[in-house]
Amino acid sequence: MTRAPAPHHDSPAALRQRTPSAAQRRRAAYRRRQTTRSVLVAAASTAALGTLLVVAVTGAPGWDRVRRSFLDPEIARDALPEVLAGLWLNVRLLVCCAVGALLLGLLIALLRTLRGPVFFPVRALAAGYTYTFRGLPLIIVLYVLTLGVPGLRLQGMPPVLVLGGLALVLTYGGYLAEVFRAGIESIHPSQLAAARSLGLTYRQTMRHVVLPQAVRRVAPPLLNDVVALQKDVGLVSLAGPIDAVRAAQIATAQTFNYTPYILAGVLFVLLAIPLIAVTDWVTLRSARRQSGS
Amino acid sequence: MAVLTCRGLRKEFAGQVVLDGLDLTVEEHRVVALIGASGSGKSTLLRCVNLLEELDDGTITLDGEEISDPRVDPDRVRRRIGMVFQSYNLFPHLSVLDNVTLAPRRVHRRERAEAEAQARDLLDRVGLGAKADAYPDRLSGGQQQRVAIVRALANSPRLMLLDEVTSALDPELVGEVLAMIRDLKADGMTMVLATHEMGFAREVADQVCFLDAGRVVEAGPPAQVLGEPTQPRTRQFLKRIIDAGRL
């Protein structure tokens, strides 16, 4: 926080009129030559590596057979509607579970920061939750919730899809809670001291001073976990609902050709690109903010 | 009547005694400067008065109310006290205007328009009106510290606690902050300031207290404490300051 005062800048017009010295012109020319050289070297090495890979893969003795069983355009076209229908389930589940897990994670993190003896059971429960669900494999949570809980035959049991989503929310809520908590604890105590000195209550301090800074700081790791969640939502297919990977599996079983898997994989990557791009952008922005430029 | 009375304050950190039976009285409209070496207890005293630290013994009375009573709501006490820190502690995610209006809006439940008008008026008065919409990291250290003072003033405090508010500043920026404190004194604000600026303490303070090992060793008018100290430890401290060319 302690920063030197901003240096006094000359006006832009004055800067434009200044002619650089001979030494500076030599340096600039040298740097330009270096940049051109770097670009050329990068292009050449990329081309060389690409050619090598293509030759190695297509020149392999089994290439023709692999291409037929993994990269058959006709089979891809036939499987596309089913795989897309499955992917739509992934997308819907992702949105619901991401929102649910973020809210649950934030709530658990806040409960863990509460002080005072009254809140001991709440703190203990929240801590127990994060320990349990970060340690428990997602598949086991899924099986217990989607196969075990309906077995109780209780009135008003939600559908399997909702139970599966709940398993995802519970598991990812545990990870996200720890990310939020790390963010909250990274805010310097002097910020709390300043807020409390102004007469803000603990809750107001959290709401207006700590959380806005903490969430901004941990946005990249939060989004990273959402990208991971995107791949794990498909696991609900273990309980019956057909997601993109399961649809590909069904199509593969019908044709004995693995192309639908490749298709599903490509679609997953395409779906992840916008999310990852947002993550990178947020990371870059927070890095720039910290360097103060 | 005294605004602030401290009696026999004691505070330990991990077995180390930081305040050791400290007494202090601050009358209304008076400015008290706390001087002393680092670790003598100046900052801890201010933090105890603002109830940021829990006392190990002694009593603190603000306007006749004993605020060191654990049944007193600390949030209600802090609303009446303004505190400014060495490291400014502005909220980096809020604009200057939002930094200043946060407490009036959330603590005193003022309307946004009313709070902002008051904040802009205060900022204008200290020449920071143009910076109202800027973010703290765009400001120089001196400007940030002046905003921090304005933020504390927006609560209309009874008492201001200033904790080495110029120690983190470049020498050429110290003056603007000191000028602001001088204006506060002229307006009759009651203040306790911990400082290393002996020249400023001499000029602005009504009383100078020399702290050593958690006690007030010597207290009196600036001319007496800084000019003709009676206690050997005060003389020793001032000699070191003079040797360092800081007086």
C-alpha cells in the first residue's frame, strides 16, 4: 500500500517534440532487429515441429486403421445430434451447479470466519464439511446420493438429476469454500482495523471492505474450479441421465467406432474455451492491477 | 471536562509489557502529542483507546463514559473517535468518494446524495475535490493520507487519534498533511497524535508526553518537555533526535 508519489510527467506534446539521442536510436534499432529475429525463429521452429508430428502420426504403420476407427466423418455426423443433446444437459447442469457451489462455498467460508464461543458448533460443522467433501471422491458422493438416498423411498424425493447436481454442488462447494477462505484471510488486518475504526460492524466490514477485495483476488482460482466442474458434471450419467460422453459411449457401442468420443471431446474443449479465456483475462487484469500500471 | 481519561493502562503482548500503568488526560479542544522511541507504546495506546486492542488493566473514559467496560458496544464508541494510520489504510477497491462516504452511509444511515455532498465539500476544503472519483492507488502518499483524514472527519468525531501519520511519506509531502492537522486544531478538534516530527509537535501541541517503556515519563508544554526536559530519559531521547538532525 505504501507507494511513492506519482512522478511528475511532462506534457505529451513536449514528449513528442523531443528527438532521441543517437544512442537511444541505436538501441531502438537493435531491439527492432531482435524482435524480427525472434518472430522468424518462432515461426521456423513451430513449422518444423508441426511437420515432424504430422509425418510421425500419419506415417505410423497403424495410421489408416486408427483414422477409420477414431476419425470417421460419417459416423461423427450421425452421432452429432445425440452427443449435442447430451452436451445440452452438461451445459444446464454446469450453470446450476456452478452457481450453487459458489454460493455454498462462500457461505461455508463466511461461517468459518465467525468468531466467538456461540459460533463454535457452526465453525466446527463448516470445517468438518470442507474436510469431508474435499476428501471424499466425487463418484462415491454421486452413488450415495443418486442410488442410496432414493432407496429410502421418502415422500417427495427429487429426481435423480437433481440429486446428482446436489452431489456436484456439495463436492465443489468444499473446494470453493477453501478458495474463498484463502481470499478472505489474504486481506491485510490493517483494512479491518480501518473499517472497524470507522464504526462499521463486523458484518458491514465483511460485506463492504473484505469480501469485495477477497473475491476479486481469488477470481482466477474460482474460475479454474468452475472449468474443472465443467468436466465433472458428466459424471451424473453414472446414475442414468445421458450427458455428452454417455451419448458418445452409446453411439460407440452401436458402431464399434470410437469417433463419437473424439467428437464429444472436441465439443467439450470448444465449450471450455470461453470459460478459460475469461479466466485468463481475469488473471491478467488482477496481475496488472497489482503491479499498479 | 476531559474528553479522554486513561488511568493505569496495562497491555502485554506475549509476555512483553507494552503499556505499564499509563495515565493520560486530554481536555477538550486540546492537542496532545505523544513522543518516544519505537516500541515505547504510542501506537498501542492509540489502538487501546479505539478499542482495537483489549486492555490487560486500567480504565479509559470518553466524555465521562467508561469505554473500557466490556459491556460497552465498541462500534458505538468508535463512531465518536476518528483514527488515522501510518499506512493510510484506504480501501483500494473504492473510489475516494466511496471511501469517505462509507461510514456516513452504512454507520450513520445517511442518504447517498447527502453523504456525497458532505464528502465533496470536505474534499474541496482540503484541495482534493478533483480526486473524488479517482482510486487510492492513483494518489500520492500525501493525498492518500489527506483522504484518510477526511474519511475519519466525515464521522464528525469527538476525538481524533493520529498514529504517525507522516512517517510513511516522502519529506516533500509531509507539509501538506501537517497543514491539514494545523487547520483541524484551529477548528478546535481534540486530538492525540503519535509523532516523530518534533518541530511539528512543538508548534501544534498544547501538551507533549514523552513515553518510555509503556509509561508517560514526562509531560508538559512543548517548550518545557522539548526545551528543558527534567527527566534523564527524556534528555537522552532528545539528544539522539538532535544528533540525527531531526530537531
